[in-house]
Amino acid sequence: MKKNVLIIGAGGVAQVVAHKCAQNNDILGDIHIASRTKSKCDAIVDSVREKNSMKVEAGLTAHALDALDIAATKALIETTGVEIVINVGSAFVNMSVLQACIETGVAYMDTAIHEDPAKICETPPWYGNHEWKRRELCAEKGITAILGVGFDPGVVNAYARLASDDYFDTITDIDIVDINAGSHGKYFATNFDPEINFREFTGVVYSWQNGQWQTNTMFEIGKEFDLPVVGTCKAYMTGHDEIHSLSRNMGGADVRFWMGFGDHYINVFTVLNNLGLLSEQPVKTAEGLDVVPLKVVKAVLPDPSSLAPGYEGKTCIGDFVKGSKNGEPREVFIYNVADHKEAYEEVGSQGISYTAGVPPVAAALLIASGEWDVKTMVNVEELPPKPFLDILNRIGLPTRIKDSEGDRALSFS
């Protein structure tokens, strides 16, 4: 039976989600796209039709919606008859959309942790400050809510679970590495919402080590990783969503997140930060206007979705996992490589959006089949990973593994 879908958001990730839902609309049925700016939704609808992404004839409709308005979101869910909501809007709307889903009885998923606009880098575990507080309510009402089902968080969580299930008896270390070796040709830009991007890097860097939260500053700890396809890359330990659930669900293993940054990005970021231009706190101009510096910076930077046409190069994202199997030490790297140009040719978005947008569609297909329709709130590592990774293999994000036996593709069929 088809499960109609509502996509909330109209950025580069939403465009990928729309195309992938359309390519699988024999299962996902009618597709609705909603955002504050309906014209952006209309543009995504046009893109889907121009690329003939629809597998079968079905509805594809754009809507205007303020997703912070719970009543309006509930009304849209009810009038459209959707059964799955894929939230790829701003992380500021997560809790509002989740509540609307709980009250209407439909499945919910997102790709990033909720953010309070007034707070940066809350006390860990971040999910415990917001989403997990609704877990009992989801279980009571039988609501499937899958948190953080992008790539990181999301696929990397599934990689950790796969490692635990198939490759280790005991895991001691999980190092998640995210490298974008592509180039967009702009002087400076972020690959997703600048406001969310900068907020990740202006607070404390949290990692889970030795059974407790460790703190560092941004760009304090760097390390070179030798990676398939993209080669040797410098990455820095960074706080990130998935650490906060994996620290609870992976048996006490140390969990760290590493992201690649070039010297140019670090220099520009440092200047902006030192000048106070990345602050979320309002300031008053000489003319008496109240402005938020971070929002001003966001307004002058390129829209991330505009980067796609000229983007070239590849991404490499995966998990270095260490531990033991049958009493012997072991290390594996489970990963994916995506290509910016190929992503643009297929769905009109760059590779970062592609890696974030394909996984929630795989999750939606598993909810529709019942395999992931768990009627409670979960993070991805709490779900069986192989059905998820099998679909990703088929719809655009194949999984590979590098270990003592070599570098090879993984099949889950």
C-alpha cells in the first residue's frame, strides 16, 4: 500500500528528497513539498518534472507552510492525507514538526538534531535536551519517529551498528570522518544552511571518551586520514549530532567526529568569529537597528543550493571502527564515496545535499514496508542496518569496506 509523503523544506537536501521520492513513488505515492517560500517548492516540483523523475503518475504538489506553526502543520498533514513526514527544513523547526506528527499519528523523520535559536552547543547529550523527551509519548501513541537519518548523522550510525553486528565482538573506538574533497569555485561558501553550519563550530567540541564527555575547542585537534579515492586529508575533531546517541547505544565505545577543513575556510571562519560576526545575539547598529550578526553573514553568502552547477570532486564519509573479534584486534573502515557532478546531473543538487537527502527516502521506503515502522522514537543505530544499506546501495549511496582483506563493495541482498 502506498504511503503519501510530505517533505518539509525547500533547500538542496529537499530537492534530493523530492527526486528520490519521485523515483520511488510506486511505493511512496503522492508527494507534497512545503516551505515558508512556496516559490522554492514550485522550483523543486519543476525540477522533478523536467528530469522525468516520477516513476509512475502521481500527485506532486507545492505548499506554503510556516513549520513552526504546529496547528498549520497538522492541518496540512490532515488535508493532504500523508502518512510519512520527511523534515529537512531548518533544525529550528524539528520539535514543532515532531509534535504535529505525534498529534496527527503520522511517521516522522529528520536529518539533524533540534536547535534552539537562543542557544549554541547545549550540554550533552543533545538529543536528551529535546527529542528524547518525547520518546515515551511516541511509544504510547505508536508513532514512528526516526531521528537523524541523513548521512552524518544517519548512515554513519548504521555503519557503526553494522560493524557491531558483523565485524566485532567488542568495539573500543568509533571515529567518524567526513571529507569533502570537492570544489565549488566560490571565494567562501557553506555546503548547507550557513546559520546551522557556523553554529556547529562556534561552541565547545564534545567527544565521548573514557566513559565521559570530553571538551576541546574548534580546530584544536587535527589529524591526517588516508582515505580511499580522495587520498590523505586533514580533518579536525568536531562536535556532532551522532556522538550523542552513539555514546549511549554503542556499548561504551569512544566516539569522535572528524570533519575536513581547508586552510582558507579556517582563516575566513576565524576572522568572522573573532569579529563577532558569527554571534547569534542581536546587536544595535549606529542607526538604531537591531540585527543578528550571524543572520547578516548568512544573507551575504551564496545560497548553498546555488553551488551545485559548478561543483566538482568527491566526498568520502565513513566510520573507522576499532575493537576485537575472536580475541584478535581488528580495524575496519566502512564508507561511501559520492560525486558532486554526478549528483547534479541526476537531481540538480551538489554531493553534500545528495548524501543527506537520499537516506531519509530509504528510511521512508522501510517505514512503508513495515521493516522500520517501529511505532516509537529511535536513532538509526537502534534499527537493523542491512535493509537500510541495501536500499542505499540501489538508490545511489553504495557502501564499501576497507580492512585487512582489502577494499570492496558490500552487498546486503
